[in-house]
Amino acid sequence: MKKTLIALFSSAAILISHSVFADLYIGGAIGDADYNDDLTDNSLSLVIGYDVSDFVAIEFSYVDAGSATGPLPLFDDEITANTSTVATSVVFEKPITDQFSVIANVGLHVWEVDVTTNFNGTNSVNGTDLTYGVGSEFHITDGISALVKWQRYAVELYGESEEIDDVSVGVRININ
């Protein structure tokens, strides 16, 4: 009886873990982060997600929006912004064909910006704000997709709302 119970629980654990992992995916993207049309730098995104259904997923991401440098005319200085964020989003997918889908997402992100100027040194600013985006997904195989995406991240620097637009290309791999 004991061996039967162990075999039963082991089989159930394997089936449950397989069904949970069947809907997981990982991904990454490289892109261009644009700070209010003033400063730009390369971005890097890492993603892990879970398909709740054929049309909805929950996604967790880390984005390094690079280090953008530009003029700070008011103080006759330069400003450098190093930005990173961790986001949780709900992703909606609308299939157009068997291989092509449009995607949209909305969520919250926890961001940190290290701002450096000669006038004021380096200060870290952080907060939580809205993020949203749209894009397209091309299903190369059942387990691999290519993505093109635009994502907006809201941040606040020195009491003023700033927006970071990240245009990226990436890949998504389903874990089976």
C-alpha cells in the first residue's frame, strides 16, 4: 500500500508539474529606449510569463533601459540617466492568422533611475508607475516566436513626469 501511494503521488506530481510548465515561457529582447524624445540608448529586456489561456498571459519582466546622456541647459550641464525597471503585466493576444498575432499589455513597474550631473552629483530616484505597450508576434514554430514591440514606461524625475518609449525586437520560447 505504501509503495502504491508513493507511486500515485509521484505520478501526480510529475503530471501537475508538466501541466504547469507547459504554459510557461521565457524571452528576451533588445531595443532602443527613448527618454521624452531627448535622450536615447540601447535597452535589454528579460521576460518570464505564464499563458493563462490562449488569449491572456501574466508576464514578469526586467528591463535595463541603458544610460542616456544629454544636455541640461538650465544649469549649463549634462545629465546622465541610468534606468532599470521590474514590471508585472497582463498580456492580451489576438491571433490574426495561425502564425501571426497582435499583442497588447498593461501593468505596473517598479523603476529606479540613477541621475548624474556635474552640478548635483548622482542621485537615485525610484517609484512605481503604469506601463503599457503593443506589438506583434510571429510564431516560427509551436515553441518559438519572434516579437516586435513598443512599450511605454512612466517615471518621475525631479517632480516631473517623464516617459520612456522602448521599441524592441525579441524572442519568446515556450518551456515544455
